[in-house]
Amino acid sequence: MTVGVKETRRRNLLLLAGDKYFRYYAKRGRIVKALEKLLREAPEDPYGAEAFGAVVAQVALHALEVLRRAVIKARRDKLVYREFGVVYDRDLVGALDVARSVAARSSGLYASLTYLPSSLNAPEYLLLRKLVKRSVKTAKKLAELL
């Protein structure tokens, strides 16, 4: 075997070992303790440092997967979820829930349940976007270091 093939196999084996190590601790809810222990006892030899890098890479992949699921859920909520509000007015504006609209006053005012446009541009979506951008940037830097 050539040196390049050996290095590739060793790197793949380290990534598999890091994945198994991370999944073992993640299933038992002890991942934070395991990572703190790893960070305190970061190995100095080259093989230990590579194994440590493999575990860190798996942690980064897991974090990105959790973020991906959160983004998909948020995107679905933005498309499907609508926040209703009661509006008292003579003119009915926007989408209307007819079953819950009643004449409230004798002067011609209607109490209607209608969509609130503010829920579409909620600040939570902006915060999630910034969080995802920063996380992806950090993961790219980590990938370059490994």
C-alpha cells in the first residue's frame, strides 16, 4: 500500500471511531462531561491529536444536523403557522375566519379573527438566521483546521 492510501484509511478509521465515541456518549446524555474531559486532557502526541480532532469533527457534524432540523422546522412553521388576532373594524381586511366573526356593536363594527402579518417577520427568524450563519462559519473554520 502506498503512503496516501494508508493515511486515507487511518483518517477514515479515526472518523469512524470518533463517530462511535460521540454516539455512545450522546445516547447516554453524558456528552458535555465527555467533551469537558477531552478538552482538559487534550493529547499532545500526533495520533491522539488526530483522534481528538475526529471526535470534535463528529461533534460539529451533530451540531450542524441539529441546526438543520431546527431550520426545516422553522421554515415549515413560517409557511404553515398563522397567528390570529381579534380586530374591531367596519371594514374587514385580510384573510378572515368567518365562523368566528360576529357583529359586536350596533354601530356596524365587526369583531373578526384575522391573520396578524407580524408573525411572518418575527425577530426569532432573524436570530435563527444569524445563529446558523455563525455556526456554519465556525464549522468551516474547524474543517479547515482538521
